Amino acid sequence: MPVNAGPEYFVAERKYLAAKSKEEKIAALEEMIRLLPKHKGVHNVLAQLKKRLSTLKKEKRKKAAAKPRFVIKKEGAAQICIIGVTKSGKSSLLKALTNANVKIADYPYTTKLPIVGMTNVGDAQLQIVEIPSTFDSDFTSLLQTCDEIVVLIDAMQDFDKQVEQMKKILDKNRLEDKEQIWVMNKARAKSGLNMISISAKEGRGIEELKEKIWSGLGLIRVYTKPANKPKIIPPIAVSSGSNVGDIAKRVHKDFFKNFSYARVFNNTRFSGQKVGLDFVLHDLDVIEIHTK
């Protein structure tokens, strides 16, 4: 028991003992430490209170850090996020790419939450996510986990100011190494700035952009097929350089375990040839796996 502690200290102690949350316990401990007499006789008690307070604060920080941010479950072959300043045409681009039902209006910050749509490149499906221009940290956390970022610049707004703002967002979130595609929207001609020029509203340049998005992912599309039957759609999307063994594992572990041989069909003169697990596949190959 503290030596010569006043009644206020014991009131705070009762608050601590009755507290149900970490926040209440922290507040009560801080009050106890403040009210504890300052002399050598309470040195051990003070040390114990401070240690308890430190432990509670660490637990609180750990819990806050572990709290999940805004999450969108990835679907399709890859997830691509669109960022840009307000009124740059992000919603129009999302609609042009995916036909998603998005709200488009001629005033700032129309989009309050991330909006998701799906698009096809060939037969492969890609998930496209529009990030609101508020750049709330809960939403920009999606940029950390997505596979590629489309940075949209509005040709009708201040170019340098937009580029500076977008670079700040990317730097702040440490996304320098994330695959990025810079796009000039509302452009009436080629920008000449190493950017893809599009008009999201008119649909101009959208197919070129989709192909650019796909090529930036470093993926290939591999179809599978049972013997004497058509190929299965959608294809399996895997990293460039993947082999037959990688596909066998993706289809089912037994296909890899009991693998005998595969036939690979494509547009080359070697179409239909027998291959082994180490055979490297290419985009749009069709693979037929045979087991023992």
C-alpha cells in the first residue's frame, strides 16, 4: 500500500480495479501515478505502476496496429487500382474499363468509397478499383496490396500540380517500386509525355490501355483442357516463365503427383507435342495434362 497516499489516490485505484477497457485502466493508472506521494517510501510502488502502464500502452498500440484497414478481396488474375486528383475522370475510366455502375458527377469528391469492377483482357479477368481522391489512409492501404497502379492525369487541369501530388502520394506510401501506368485523360492527341493518351468518356484508347495494363503485370494466360474436349475458360494466369509443373499444381496436387506427360497446343509448328513438367509455357498456350 502506498505510504501517506491521499483519498484521491484510492479513488483512482478503485477506478482502475473496476475498469473494463484498456483505455479506462490507462487513464486510472496515470491518475494514480500523478496522485502518488513523491518520496522514497513509494519508489517500488511507483515502479510497478509505471511498468503496468507501459505494458497496457504497448498492448493498445499492438491492437491498433493489427486492426484491419479497408480490404477488398482480390478476384480474377490481378487487382489494379486507379488514382488521380478529384474530377480527373477516375469514375469514367472505371466505367469504360468495366461497365461498373458508378456515380459520375461534375463536382469534386463524388466517390466516397473505393468502387470495384471487373474487366477482361482476352479471357483473363482483372479487378479494377477506383481509389477516392480524399486519399484516406484506410483506402490508400489498398495500394500496398494491389498488383498495379494506374495514375490518371487530367489534360484539362494543371499538369505539373497533378504530377507533383500523385508522386507525393506514391512516395508517402512507399510505392516507388510498384508497377505504375501513367495515363493522360481527356487528351485530344498523343501527349508525347511517355503516357497513354485516352478519353475515358469517349472510350478512346481504352483497349490500348487494357493491353498496357496486362503487359505490365508480367503474367501469361494458360488454358487447360481435358483430352478430346475444348479448352476451359477462363485461363489460369501465372507469372511469365512458369512451366507445366506450375500449372499441374494449380489444377490439383494429384495432377502434379501422378503426372505422366502433357500436350501443349499453340500456333507454332510444335503444337500438340508431348512435354514434361519443366516445359516453359507461353501466353495463350493450351495444356492437356495426362496422369498415370
